[in-house]
Amino acid sequence: SIVVLGSTNMDLVAYVPRAPALGETVTGRSFRTIPGGKGANQAVAAARAGAEVAMIGAIGTDGFGAQLRATLEHCAVDTDLLRTVEGPSGTAHIVVDDEGGNAIVVVPGANGTVTSLTHGDEALIGTADTLLLQLELPLPVVVEGAATARRLGVRTVLTPSPAQPLPPELLAATDLLVPNEHEAAALTGLADPRAAAEALLRDVPEVVITLGAAGSLYAARGAEPVAVPAPRVRAVDTTGAGDTFVGALAVALGEGRPAPEALAWAQTAAALSVRREGASTSMPYRVDIEAAFRS
Ligand code: ADP
């Protein structure tokens, strides 16, 4: 099974002809609320890809919190250890203009209250084969989660997003690091993915760098890197592609598939998701991934 230690956010998205400057008001075309947060997105992706998934994190006591919990439960994600804390849920305030450009303000809200693990959290992590981590919770709890998983023999998969310098103790407890190419460049100062992967292998045993429509690159210590091309699809909305990829990758690796095949399977899932609008709402189910993977 998979445990996710991560964020839940409500994305509040306004579609506008052009973004307002400071002090200016513009009239938007439309508005949507979309359940998100990298943690919750990866949990939904992994559940739809066929794993048993539980989520550790926090929602607020506002209406968004109830919606976020309900969305996870609807996707069969276990939320018993998702705390409800007094105050607002995490929100992402997103403005999307007609060119598809965006400006985003993230307010962590309840996510910011998750600063350490409970005994229940530790026990849950101990039952999993994989712990998925991102950087949208306070860094100390991410470090604690990774270290706990490492101690208990649970595989740790870290998505280093939003990009920031990683403390050595976090890298030391990471089995698989999955940056996109921008994050890989930010972490290493190297724009070339192969060079970045090689540099990252000094800190972690396995790296996957996602390359958008170009697919992904797998690198492990002592082996030649493997580039896996992505299926060619007409992309409608790539929001959440990376989270779909990571969720599905964790499922495939947990089933014992060899890395190159697991990457190809995860890319099949991610490609299906970019063909539809939305992040979690566009994530494919296992039957659809399998059908597309075989064809
Ligand atoms: P992020 O969403 O974190 O920025 P990427 O853009 O690298 O990450 O996308 C993650 C994965 O999603 C890629 O490795 C690829 O498999 C898939 N993907 C993203 N965009 C496309 C696309 N236009 N066509 C096919 N697959 C895509």
C-alpha cells in the first residue's frame, strides 16, 4: 500500500482575458474550484492506478476542508489520519489568462499546521511499501516522514516541488527523487537533464527527471541512464501531469515492475491525464491505463 504525507489545497481558479496589475480590477470570464494540492493529487492518482492509499495531512474547518476530504474519500483514499484543524484549508488562488499564462498565490492554511508526526502516523507509514512526499508541508515534517519511512524499511519517493534547497538529512532518507526538468535544474544548477541526474545521484540512489511531452529520464547509481519517450497525445491541460506520473509510478514500482517498464506505465497514465481538463478530475483509472499501455 501507499501512504502520502502531503498537502491538500482548494484551487480557486479565475479565467481572465489578462491578469490585473497591482491596484487594478479586471472582470473574469469564469471561475472554478478544483480540489488539489500535490499530496492529494498524488494520492488520487495512485488510488486510481490501483493501489490502496492513505493520506496524512490536514484540512481546515471551512467548507473547502469538507469538500477536500469528501473528494479524497470518493476516490477511495483513506483519510482517517487526515487531521481537521481550526481555521482555513490550504488554498491556491490562480489567475489564468487567455494565453494560458498563470499567476498563483498559495496560502498553506491547515497544511502549515502539520509540523510533526503522531504515533498513529508512524504506525500507518510502517504498514506501507511506499511513502510519497512533496514539499508543500512544513519541511521538518517532510524530513521526519522520510526518516521514519527509512527506519521502517519503507521506500521513499520525493517530489521536490516547490523547488527549494533540500536538507542533507532529507536526501539521505530519499530512495527515489522525481523532479521535473525545472526542479532538477534548480537543484543542481545544470540545465542538461543527464548532467543533472548524474549530479543528483551523488545524494540519492535513484532519480527520475520528468521532461514534459519528451517523457522522462531514469538514472540509478552504476547504470546507464534510460530515456523513456512519452506517448504522443494532443495536450489539453497538463496541470497535474507530474502528480499523475508519480502516483502511477509508485504503484508500478510497488508491484515489482522494473524501472523502465514502470516509467512507461506511469507515462501512459500521465498522457491520458493531459488529454483532459483538470488535475485530479482528469486522472485515469487502472483499466484505462492498462488498455492504453497494451495498445
Ligand atoms: P510537471 O507536471 O511536474 O511539470 P512534466 O511536465 O515533466 O511534470 O510532466 C510529467 C509527465 O507527464 C511527463 O514525464 C510525461 O510523461 C507526461 N506529460 C506531460 N506533458 C505531456 C504531453 N504534452 N504529452 C504527453 N505526456 C506528457
